[in-house]
Amino acid sequence: MRRVFVGVTGASGSIYAGYFLKHLSKMDDIEIHLTITDDGLKNIIYENNGITTINDFLKHYDVETEKVVLHDYKNMAAPVSSGSFKVSDYIVIPASMGCVGRIAGGISSNLVERCADVALKERRRLIVVFREAPLNSIHLENLLKLSRNGAITIPASPAFYHNPETIEDLILFIIGKIFDIMNIDTDLFKRWS
């Protein structure tokens, strides 16, 4: 069983998290550990009409909830907060610049940031999908700091060479890139040839 931690923070782009969780939950032998911060839930509600709870969010994106272990973002004693709890991949999607800054500074003010810290200290795969524009020098320095310490940073900015026709095509390009980094084969987007 492959354990994957997914943290959702207060940046715009909850739709990326929804699609990622949907496709991840459809895969065999996956156990998803999910944490959504308070600001993350506020953005989910704001960006997805009619959604008012985490369960609504998961249902809306057709996530197989039996594969999801939900952790309160304030629970710093959750199993995923320890390096002895084996998790293969840690994905923060979307990542606010506040979250990026705290992770880069080694500050764990919630479970998402603690899990990112665990990923870095244990040298496990940490993927940070950030959503902000424009970026100031502090943002860039924090992203560089993460990269130098082993994290993989992905801007939530899709390409257009695959001739997207829908918003979903744009989202799936980014989701497909995440799965590529996780070494999981998908056909979510048309590859360059």
C-alpha cells in the first residue's frame, strides 16, 4: 500500500486539489492522508459553488472516500506528523505563499507544514504546487530554498502545446505532471512528440 499525504492550503486553486484527489483515489493500492486547513476550506467553499464541507468537496470531485484518511489540520499528533510513519509522497496543492514561507523557514504551525517538514528531514518526495502571481523576491527566495532542500515546486500554470479545449484540459496538464514526478503513469494530458 502506497501512502500519499495531500495538504490543501488557502491559495486559490482548490480545483487542482479536487482533480488530483479524484484521480489519485481511482488508483490501486493507494492510501490518501488528507489535511485541509481552515483557509483551504474557505477557498474550497468560495471557488466551488454549493460546496460547504470537506465531504461535499470530496463528493463533488468523485473521490473514493474509503481510500481517504482525513486529519484535522490542527492535530500535530496525527500519525503523518511523524517520520516513523511511512509516507512515500507529500503533496501540498495548492500551496499559499504563506505556507511556502513557513515550510522554507522550518516553521510548523499546522499539520500541512509539519508533514512538509517531515518530508524534507526524511528526504522523502515533497511536491509543492504553488499558486500566486506575480511573485516577489521573498516568494522566489522561499521557493529556491525549498528546491535546494529537496522539494519539487510546480507552478499551477499549465502549458498550451497540447491544444487544450477546456478548463479541465488545463487542470489535467498540471495533475499529470504531478503524477509524472510521483512515477505514476497516466494519460491525463497529450505529451509533446
